[in-house]
Amino acid sequence: MNNKLFDGFNRVSSKQWKQKIQFDLKGADYNNTLIFKTNEDIDVKPFYHADDFDELPNISNTKASQWKICQSIFVADVEKSNLKAIDIIERGAESIKFIIPSETISIDHLIENINTNAAHLHFELLFLSEDYIKLIKKQIPEARIHTDVIGNLTKTGNWFENFNDDFKAFSSIIKQTRSFNIDASLYQNAGANMTQQLAYSLAHANEYLNALDETETNLQSLDITFNISVGTHYFFEIAKLKVLRKLWKTLAFEYKANPNCNIIATPTKRNKTLYDYNTNMLRTTTECMSAILGGANTIDNLPYDAIYHKSNEFGERIARNQLLVLKHESYFDKVNNPSDGSYYIESITNQLSEKALDLFKNIEEHGGFLNQLKSGTIQRKIKESASKEQQQFDKGEEVLLGTNKHPNGNDKMKNELELYPFIKTNPRKTLIEPIIEKRLSEHLEQKRLKNEN
């Protein structure tokens, strides 16, 4: 190859590009015409250039070529869940996440005949039990146990038992599993913007690091996993995952903890729609692509009909096949760091990092994450962000195709509902106000359902 191929072309600076664009605008204002501001208060420019950086970004150490295809199974029936797990592993799943509702579930029967060498097994328990976790680790030493007592508090408004007992059990479990989990998906699904999602995830994790006794727990050897929801803003979602790793590394350094973290990514529920539901497949595909390019370790896709249908073979097969196509036909497993070198993504990454770190510091200065949950500050800030996004949707500024733009008036869904797709209210006494997931299109869909013939 001729290394002098480009010698005949003069270097064009960022300033020269901007001047040319301003000339082509013929008097229109550059900032008002071509720059828009996101909900994270980040200005998105029409072009990015090497001149924007004092020094070129470091190469990331992610392994995007090694991401795993995951599928979740809620274990209501042990025998059926066991057969289902065996079947989906044969059909391409590389990880299984069992959601265990109670201690009556037999681990022996659940994993019977499952080739644990062929698939990574994750266990999310909807209860807190040291004995049950001991049983899992005895049967499957390499299993990943998702332990997140703060996650239960944010979702339900209550501890499993109480603060002291939950953290005592948490510390004991960590000694067995050498890992803990931060379920940050709730923040995105409830309407938090990306700065909030990142800062709250970090502050959530920081509560655990503060609680663990360094003399009894070797933080360097702990395996930390973040569960993240990925939204529709393609490049920003790529940057979000890169920022999470960057911020975790910064926080881990202060505690001499393991600087590496695992990321399990799932498409958001917030932009999923009841009407024109096939567009959900398009949304989840680009969201999974963002997760892969951002460096997620595991992708757990959301079936296109998950908000209104019970678990079913067709929807789950489509969700799994989307990932198989991305991996084996679209070659999304060939490059370790495909998003590196993009000036746009690197610029977003730097700005999100700064804003999220500032918000994290503010949370810590005001007593920490748990204190702000107790005072309702976190809930209020998420509601404010969600309300702003809802207004943008209602005005048509935030577009969901087939719902608030180009809707199909002949689309009928009243007889398709196997699940209630809207916010469920269950008045009960809680320690704090729980953080509630809500989809953008709920109110519009309720009106359409009411008006169906």
C-alpha cells in the first residue's frame, strides 16, 4: 500500500469545516440550526474532529468479541423450566438467568441434565437466604448469584427484613459468592436520564463498598456485575456503557477493589409499545447493538411482546434469534473495541463521565445514596426527568413510530392482552417510596384501548 496516498490532500481543521458549513447555511444560525441539546444537557454538534481533543483517548480493554447470549427463565414450574433451559441452550443460548421466586424451588431438579459447561448459569433470587445460596454454590460452584438488597429496596420500598439484617446477610453471602450485583435497570425504566442512571448506579455500588469490612473481605477479588437497561439513543447508549466502566474503575481504585466489572444489558421497557408491536423488534435490535458495541459482557434480549403476552416460545425464540443473527451473521463478535476512535462517541463519553461524576459527588456530599432514597430525593429527581421525557413524547418531540407518529388506526389490541401492560397500583406500607417503572406510551394506549370497538 502507498503510504503517500493522502499526501496530496491538505489537512482541514475543525475551524475550516465550521466556516464551510456556516457558508452553506446561507445566513441561518449555526447553533440554532445544527446543534441540539439532550436531556443530559449535552450539546450534539453536526461534526466532531480530532481538534476537539487535547490528546487522543486510550484504547478500551473491553472484549466485545466475547459477549454472551442470555435468556431469562422465571421458575414457576421446576420441571418445565428445566426442560426449557435444556432446549434453549441447544438453540443457541450461552447463558441462562433463572429467576427464583421462593426457597421451595429444588436446585437439584432445576439443573438436572443441564450442561453447565455449555452455558453460564445466573440466579436471581426474589428472597434473601444464605442457606439457599450455599446450596446453589455447592451444586454449581461457577454459578453467578445476583445479590442486591438495595435493589430490592428501590423496587419494593422495603428491605427483605430490615437494614441491619439485610446487610448482615449480604456481607455473609459475599464471603460465599465473592460477588455482588447492582440492578441499575430500574433507573432507566423509570425515566432517569443517562447522567442519573450512571451516578445512581455508582452511588448504589458505593453503599456496598462502604458496608463491606476490608479486613474480612478482599475487595480486589470480588466479581461485580451491573444490570443495565439500554435505551434507543444509539450512540449515547454505547457511550453510557463505556462511561460506566470508566467510573467504576475510578471508584474501585479508591477502595483497592477489582477495577473490572461485568455488564449484563437488557433492552429498556420504557419505549416499548402495545400498538404496532413489531416495531419493538427494531428497537430491541438497535438497543442490543448499542450494548454490544459499548462492551457489555452478556446480552439478555427482551421479547417484542413481553409487555402484554405471557412467556411464550415464539416471542422468546425471536428475541434469541435476533442475537444469533447479530453474532453469527452480522459479525458483532469479531472486534474487541469497535467503538474506539469515534470522535463523536468519545466526546459524549467524556461529557457523560464528567456530569455523572459531579452528580455522584453531590449525592455523597448529601449523605449518600441510601440517605437520599430515604429523603425521597432520588425518587423526585427521577420523576422530574421522566416527566420531561413524557412531555416530549406527548408533544411528538420524542417519537415512537406507530404510536405517537404514523399510528395504524385499524390496529386492535384489546383481545391480545394476557398481561396488564400498565402501572399496577398496590397500596401498602413501605419504608421509602419505591421507584416505579413506566412506559412512555401508557396513557395514549389506555385511551386507544378504551375507544376500540
